[in-house]
Amino acid sequence: MKVALPNRPDWPEILKSGNRIYIGSNAAVPNALIEDLIANSKDLHDIELVHINTLSESRWVEPQFSDLFKVNALFIGGEKIRQAVAEGRVDYTPCFLSEVPSLFEQDIMPLDAALVMVSPPDKYGYCSLGVAVDVNLAAVKKAKYVIAQINPLMPRTSGQTFIRVDDFAACIVKEQVLPELPHYEPDKITERIGQYVAMLVEDGATLQLGVGKIPNAVLRYLHHHKDLGVHSELITDGIIDLIAKGVINNRKKTFHPGKTVASFCLGSKQLYDFVDNNPHVEFYPSDYLNSPSNIARNHKMVAINSALEVDLTGQVVADSIGYQFYSGIGGQVDFIRGAAMSMGGKPIIAIPSTAKGGTISRIVPTITEGSGVVTSRGHVHYVVTEFGVASLKGRSIRERALELIRVAHPKFREQLLAKVREHYWVPHYQKNYPRDVPELGAIGFLTLTVDNQAFDLRPLNPADERRLQEFFYSHTKETLFYRYNHYPTQMTREKSCNLVSVDQSHDLALCIVRQQGSVAEIQAVGRYYLCGDNQSCEVAFVTREKFHGKGMAKQLLTEMIRIAKQRGLKYMLAMVRADNRNMLRVFESAKFERKPSEEPGEINLVLTLDTPQ
């Protein structure tokens, strides 16, 4: 059955000066239609042209067309549009992607025409919006006139993507190769960020990912996960291999189970071929797919987004650099909020710790003057850099600042702490900033299993102040006596602060933590203090009672011996009460030898270290 197509557009018949038109988005910009309008506009003037992100040469913003078009960008995509906004030639209207359709539907931005790109019609007269449904569908439904560029190269996608030919006021048939994104080569920083983010993703989680180096790096480290799902405004090439391997199978999804759902896709021709007539991938409009309440219907929803800077309270700047608007709000808040509402969900901001070749910190004391907060300090649960994961949910301003300083670049940590002390966000006695322990390995912590439970062995850091206080008050009198040789009755916040604020390059303080989402509980602490000769250190441990005899002290001691050797120390010393048989066993199993002691009831222990050459 041959479908009759409408005539080519007669632009002066369809449009009048001062009308508002919408043009299609992302990889589906109808460039041929726009060129046709420019060439045949005749006496048309002051057409307001509205769009979101566009992968295009964006000729409509060039100065020679300023009499024809007045452009209003709802998302700034590409350097040409960014420059035009900076010069005041293009307006920028900030809005959540989930709410853009309502601007058209509620006549806040009434549309006289929508210019979109579609696939060829099937035998029943239905075209597909293809690789970009997002806000295109709402524009098509609401505009007085729909003018289409029928592109034989546009994939035919499944989901809520279809529009009938007889809904078009006019059309042209013109091939247009879909724009492809460059291949993002991973670097060491993004690889490390990808590792940390992947560690936050549980089996059975549903993912939202953006575009760029960091999302690609995350996907590279998910190949050993199981039963992942996708509910994302955007999908890219990275999902193809994971779907082929069965890692992404959408089996455990609680909303649209069995389907990868998206609003648009950006990538290579391989991706566009992958979604073409693929019933396992469905596209839906932004007001549905980006709705936080719909996102939250996915259990274990993990939203992974990026930012330009994050301040020490957790405020996220994502659309501007100072007074210069850079991109837009897009779907970040939609997905961060939806993931926060999800059962077991994790809203994540993932960023490199520095910008401009390492010369400036992306973690800042206060946001840059002129910048706007896109995602509030109450929205984000995790901030990830190449230096680790900062857990913010349920944390005070003091704890947030210390967590974020911990994942900032080491060369900026001291000045960040100095800045927050000026505002009393941390107390006057908080003098040390978080430090790394490089000898713990590339990711800065170890994973271990005790009683079939997973734990992290990592450095104690200043943000652990309250956790250490809770740990102290969990001990029995017997444990306190064995650890301190008397019965301490109080652990003030100041004392706890001093104990966790360790110069890890000099002394050493490690802990074993049970981490479940944003909940962290210290189970054991081991530390050594460097002696005055700089060749020996004194060691001590304490373990939560329920894990006595489970091997935690042994694992801490093993790591501390390894680090002491690496640092070139010659001896490790310990003083243990004679009646503390369990602790004596731990030390003696590590080859510590008993030495005479001047204190009655106390045993001195010494380990001679064979330091590596």
C-alpha cells in the first residue's frame, strides 16, 4: 500500500511573522527543513525558534539570520549556541526536561509549528520519531502545524514514537546522516571514577547514565554485574555490549520490566542500527520517562550525573560557569530526585576533582559568583571523584564538608579546610584535613568478608568523628579496660575529632567499616603511632564485641605490618595486658616476640620488620 505524502511546505502560507516554532532535538534536528525555511522565508520576520539540545551546525543562530529568527534555547548545546547566549543574541530558559512538554501543553509557550525529523511511513501511514522522542512528541501533539523531514536514514524505534502522515501539514523527503558522537578515549582519572561508581551499583539495579567519558568508564566496569536494567533519558553505545552479554537484561526491573527504556539516543551508527526495529528498546516522551515519580517506580534506581562544581555543603552547579551559561538543567534533577525516592536508590554526582589541567578544584568552599545551583544540597547522596566516594545523605554540614574534602584533590584539601573553618562549619579544634594512605592500593581501601558479610578496610578520616564516638559507646567496660588500661567514661566530639584527624603520612589509623548505602558503622579500629626515633611504631586495636575472634584485628594488623615495611620502619611495638589472651594471640601469630616489661601485668611485644629493598 502506497502512502500519499503531503506537499512541500509553503512557508509564507503556514507561518506569519512573530510566530513561535519548535525544531526537533538531539540527533534528530531537521536541518533540511530549516535550510528550506531560510531559503523560502520571503518577508517573514521575528520567528521565535525554540529548542532543547541540538546536534547540528545550528545555522539559525548565525548573526545574518537575526532578522528572521529570535532563538530561545531551553538547553544550551554546542559552542555556537553557547557563544550566542553569551553575546545576548540567544535567550536561555532554564527548565526541567520533564516539564518542557507542559510549556507547550499549557500554552505557556504556544506553538504555531513544529519542525521534526521522522522515519519513512510504514504501509499504514505511521512514521516514527526515531532516535529522539523526548519533547518532540509533545511539540507535535500541540503545534498548530507539523512539518516533517522524512529521512530514509532515520531508524524506526519502538515505544511511544509514532505519528501519522496525515498529521503533517507539509513535508519534504531528504536523506540526512545522523550525527555521531566522537569515541571517548578513557584516561586514568575517568577510569578511576568509573571504578568507584561501579562499586555503588548493586546487582539488579536500574541505571540512568549520561554521555561522555565518565558514563563510558562506568559501563566498562559493569561487565561482571548481573541483572541490570536501564531507565535513562539517554542511551549510548556503551549499553550494546552489556545487553549482548546479558549483563543488562532488565529482568529485575519493577517498572517496564524486560525493556530498556529511554527518551533519546546519541552515539555511533552502530547504536542507531541497534535501536532500529528493536522491540527490546522503547522510547518514551520526557514528561513520562523523566517524571521523578515514574523513575522512583524502579527499585535500586541508580542515577549517575555530572557537574561543573560542587560546594562543600553539597550544592551542585551544572549549567553555568560563573555568569556564563554553559548547558542547561536538562534531566539531572528529575533523575537525582527519582533515584532518591526509589527503594534502595542512589543519586550520584560523578566529577573529576579538578579542571583546567589540574589548576582549579571542582570541589569548592562556595559556588563561584554568578553560578546557579541546579541540584540542591538536599538531593545528592553521593559525590564521586577519582579520590573516592563522599557519602552525604543524613550528614551534617560539618560531616559533608569533611567528606567532600576527602575526595577533593590532595593539593587543595588544606585550603578547603581553612576556608570552611572561617565560617565555623567545622569547629576550631578541627585542624587536620583528610589524608590518603597510598599503600592501601589504587582505590584506597580493601574489601573483605567476615561471617559472610562484606566490609571495607580503609583509613579512618575526619568525617568519621561521630561514627568513632558511636563505636566507643558501643564497647563493654571489659573492652575499654583492655584497650585503655582503665575505664574511660566519655568520648567527647573534640576528643573523637582528634582521634580521627590523623596525619596518615606520619601515623596510621585504619578501620573496618560495614557500609550499606549511606549507612556506615565502624566494626574495628587499628592504629600505630610513630615513635620519636622515626624507625619504630606502637600498635593498638579495638574491635566491636560481636566480632571478637572473627579475624578483624588480624586483618588490620596484616595491613599495618605491610604499610610499616613499605614506609621503611624497622620495628613494631605493642603493650598488651597479660590477661588479654585473645589480643596476645593476634600479635604472636604475626611473629611478635615477648620482651620484659617494667609494668606489672603488662607484656611488651616487638616485631622486627624486614623492610623491602
